[in-house]
Amino acid sequence: MILFYCFLSRFSSCPGKFFGCQIWRHPASFFYSTLQTKELHMFPEGSISQGNTPIRRLKWGTASLIVRSPITPVVLPIVHQGFEEVMPENFLFGKRPPFPLCNKKINIIIGEPMEFDILKLRQIAVSVSRDISPCLGWPSTSPHQLDEAAQRCLYTTISEKIRTEMEHLRCFGRDS
């Protein structure tokens, strides 16, 4: 199963699983090179959510890719619901079923494309971050000469905009 997943990840624009990597280290270089040539599918929540719970804070890696991309990418938010019925975690004796269950309703909600004015967001991040002290030990310079506090502010702003749109889509799908 792992070999099959690795095979699919290699030939699709969906990255393989990378756990515990900081946003400025490998595999980020793979993602940046992919963004220069084609689309990239990301799952920024960083966890699997079984059930209809609010979307958690998104990981900053997606925001980092948006900021560092040579061209500003278009973000297309997509939310799906119902997969917890197809492969429930506690199906029989607390285990998942051996095969996906049939005749289950799945909703796939696609939002409007999102574009970010990165230059404006950088300026806002620099002005807001003047009162914040750096504390995580990130690299002292970024490609656009932002200090750590400004980078954190910028990534948080972008991630929160994406999360808010995804939460809106989740609620829309739940109510329909």
C-alpha cells in the first residue's frame, strides 16, 4: 500500500507525506519548483478530521509557498464531507472497514478562486510586526528581507484567510 501511495504521489501534483519539516527546509524546495511549472494540491489542515468539526488553524507551509512563489498562485479552496461515512474509524470492533463502504453521500464543495496581493500583505505585516519580538529562531532573512515577526504575521494572515473561506464552505455544505 505504501509503495502504491508513493507511486501516485510521484506522478501527481499532490505531494507525498512530509511530517515534522519546517517551512523553509526540504521538501519546500520540491514544492517551489513544482509551483513554477504546474498546479500543486495541498492539504493545509495538517490532520485528518473525522466528523463535522470546525476547521482548525492551518499550517503555515501553504502560506509560505504562496509568498515565495515566483508568480502569485491562485488558491482554489475545496472542502469535502462524507468520507467519514465511507471509511469510518470505528466500524467494527473499533477498526476501519477493510474496503470503502458503498451508497454513502459525499459532498465536494468548491469555493471561488482566491488571489492575494502579496506586496500589500507584506507591507501590512511589516507595520503590524514592529511591536512583536522574534522568538522561534527562524532564518534572520527571508527572500524579501522580512524579519521573523513579519514572516509570522504574513503567514498567519494568509492562512487565516484560507481557513475562513474553507470554514464558510464547510458550513455551506453542512446546511445543504
